[in-house]
Amino acid sequence: MNQTGRVFCYYVSLLFGLLFLNFLLFNVIPSDPSRIMLGPNADNAAVEHLRQEFGLNDPLIKQFTHYIQGLLSFDLGISYTTRRAVWPDVASSFKVTLLSSFSALLLATIYSIISAYISFVSKSGFRKFFTALNSNLMSVPSLVIAIVFGLFCIRWDLLSFAGTGDVRNILMSALVLTIYPSASLSQILLEQTFTLDKQPYIIEARSFGFTNSFIFWKRLLKNALLPWISQISNVVAILIGGAAVVEVVFSVPGIGRLLFQAVLRRDLPILQGILATVTSCFIIINILTEFVYWFLNPRKGEIHVV
Amino acid sequence: MLYKYRRLIIASGIIAGLWLLFEVWALIVSASPTEVVLSERLLNPSIEHWFGTDDLGRDILSRTAYGARLSFRVSILAWFASLSFGLFLGGIAGYWEGSWLDRTISWCTGALFIIPYMIIIIAALSVLGPGLENAYLVLTFIAWAAPARMTRINVIKIKTQDYIRAAHAMGFSPLSIILKAILPAVIPTVLIASVGILPELIALDAGLSFFGLGVRPPAPSLGKMIVDGLSNLSLAWWIALAPTFALGLICISVNIAARILRNAT
């Protein structure tokens, strides 16, 4: 089997593993979902009826195939508390989270390229400064950044649009969310820039008398971005975790707030739906990243395996 | 001697000193962290209550001290557990490189690196039920991947050396070779590199208690305090300030310690 096939198999197996974990977590470990749904005082006949209805008495394999079939037709079950279908709620809040995450990622891209450019062109202490700054920013939990930002917003009365879900609200959470990816992506790019700086083709370009700026944009950046791209999916994984917290702080109607409410109410179908959606979306992002990496890498055929 | 190990001493001094600070602080604060005094609700910071009181009249300073202490305990214990777990599994995977065992373990570590684990541990904990023991379990389950991967790479590098082959020739069992000959040689490298996951564990622990999945209330924890402060953010800004500050201080100091250690090697 060639490299491409192996990578594809890896992700498909990962997807099935995660979905199976998701299935086990919610359908097997809780002793009785129908009991949770009806409350502790329900009579046994009603519980049994609900078990029949949900197919909880079927063998495990049949339940799993049923679950996968449901996923394929976007049927994620019915919420315990609102009694509505889970998928529309999850989809609409996931859209908000994706929007804020991608604007955060865009800001992070701009920051990392600019910081790499500044520290490459001006050979002074900028590199040390950015490295130290990034490393410390990376370690601060997004919870802390969100609260500090929120306190400043209250000081200047900027939180009037919290909870509305309009563009300003989403942008606010994106601004907080961008700190982690900015720092970590900039760190990777800085390291890569200074590894490539000692490569013969850069020394050659320099001996031709090209300016640092020209070398950075035309010769160095494309190569320096390769490891950067391979790290994006890891960064997005942590970014989504941060989004869960930040959205609660700024009450953005995204996946984080839905998760928070579902945890408070122990609404297992919504949790399961969120988990299935996020993990499937992640596998897709990873496959896309592999594809972009392959597309940009001049050494074709060499696919990067995470 | 002292000069040679100065970085190690400074770094462990930062972590241990901070931990000790919160331990001692929690011992000497006079106000109880859980005592509800309804006559002293939402007090401003003053000499009596340095960081004010929350909406149930509890002293925020002592709650922060207890919460930070708990945060330290949870994350350092989870760190040790995941480190030993990762060392063992990484050692096995590196020793039998290319076997089905190695492929399974590498599959798991690869998966743990790319999945959005925050969402998964929140979902897992809300099924398993909140509580400290489950939080330990879930944090360990997430964090073993990084040390395991590092151990595996180092074991592969080291296992062709002569003294390992000599151990083979003398007929030791693979398990005793891994435990007695290979792992002691890779432990220092892995230990130093994996201090870097400690701030992440602290942040994750705070995130879990933020979602109400850490230690059960009324026992104080940093994340839960921040949530409580959040609902009163415009009314009483000081409730969220102290735990946020403590959390940021802990994470940045531990990260600086990790950086000092990493530069030493």
C-alpha cells in the first residue's frame, strides 16, 4: 500500500475508533438512558417501553450500525430536556464556533508571518523577544485571557452586545481565542525561519545581494510554512477546547455554550451529538491539511504522517 | 556541582516554591474557605478581606489559596501518573518497534495529539460523573501521549547500543531489559521535556472545574470560582480577579521553569 492509502486508512480508522468510543460512552456506560430521561420515579413499564423504542434491548452491534446509520442521515437523536432534534441546534452553534475559530486562525496567520518577518529582517533581539513572549502566551489558559479581557470590557462598557450572537460578539471571542494559535504558530514559524537561514540556498541568495525582505517573501516563506501547516490541525484541536470556555465567558451562542448547558442539565444526546460533529469535522480538517501539505511540498509523493 | 545543576535547582525551586506557597498560605489563612456569612455578601476588597467576599460571603483570598493548592495537587499527581504510564508504554513500543503492539500504541498517541481532547474529556466526565477521582483518571488518560512518544523515539535511538545487546546475550527477559537497562537511560530526557505539559494540565484542570466537573462544591476550585465570579462580573469584579490571577501566575511560572529546564539540555 502506498503512502496516500496508508494516511487515508489511518484517518478512516481514527474516525471509526472515535465514533465507537462516542457510542460506547453514551450508550453503554450510563446504566440506563431511558431511566435518566424519565426521572427516578417513573414506573418500570414506561421505562421498558422507552427502551424498546430506543432499541436499547438490541445487541450491541445492531445498536452501533443503527447509530452510524443515524449519523449518516444527520439524525443525532432527541434532546432529553428540550425534546427537540439535536442536529439543528448543534449545526447552528457549530457554525458560530467555526466562524470565530477561523477568524482567530486568520489573525494568528497574520501575526505569525509578521513576527517571523520582523525577526528575520532586523537581526537584533526581536527573535528572543518573540520567542519568550510566545512561549509565555502559549502557557496562559484561554480562561485567564478571557476573564482579563472581559474585565477590561466591563471597565469601558463594551459588553453590551454579549449573548446576541452578532458579528461583534463573535469577533470579540475570536480576538481572545487568537492568542493561543498566534503564539504557537508564530513559534513554529520562527524556529523554521532560523533553521532555513543556514541553508545553502539562502546563503546563495544573500551572496547575490538580494535584500533580506526579498529573501524572506520570495525564497524562504514557502518552505518555512510547510511544518507550520502540518501543525495547524493540532493547534485547531486546542483552539476548539479554548473556544468552549471563551464562549461561556462572552456568552457567544456557539458550541461551547451549548456544551456548558448540556453538561449542567446532563443532556447526554446533545453531548453525544457535539462530540460526533466535532470529531468528524476534525478528521475532515486533518485530511484537508494533509492535502494542502502535499500540494505545497515540492517533494511530491512524500506525504506527511502525523 | 551547585553551578552545574543551577538550572535544575532554579526550575524545581520555582515549581516547588509556588506549590509550597499555596500550601502554607492555605494553612495560615484565618478565614474558612467554605463558611457562609450572609451578612458579609459581596464586600469590596479591604484589610479584613484582601480580595473581598463572594455572593455567599466567603473570603476570596482563602478560597483562592485552597483552590490553587488543590489545582497543584491534582495536576502534579496526574502528571506523575501520566509520565509513568507514558514511560512504560513508550518503552514497550520502542523496544518492539514495528510490531502490532508498537503500531497500536503509536496509533493511540497520534490520535490523542490531533483530537480536540477538551471536548472529549468534558463529555467523558459528564457521563462518568464529576469528582476528583474521575478527573485524575481522565487527565492521565489524555496526558500520557506526549511522554510516550518521546520515550519511544529515545528508546529506538538507544536500543542498539552495546550494553543493551550484552543484556540480550546474557539472556535477560525483554521486560527486565526495558525496565532496568533502557528506561533509566531515557528517563532524564523525557522527564525534563515533559515538564512542559504541566501548565497544560493545570489549565485543563481549571477548565474541568469551570464546567463544574472537577471537585464537588462547596470545596473551592479555581475554575468554579471563576464561573461564580462570571455571573457577577459587572457587579463585583473582584470575585473573578483573584482566582484568574492565581491561575495565570501558576501557569506562567511553571512554563518559565519548563523553559529553563529545556534550555539546560
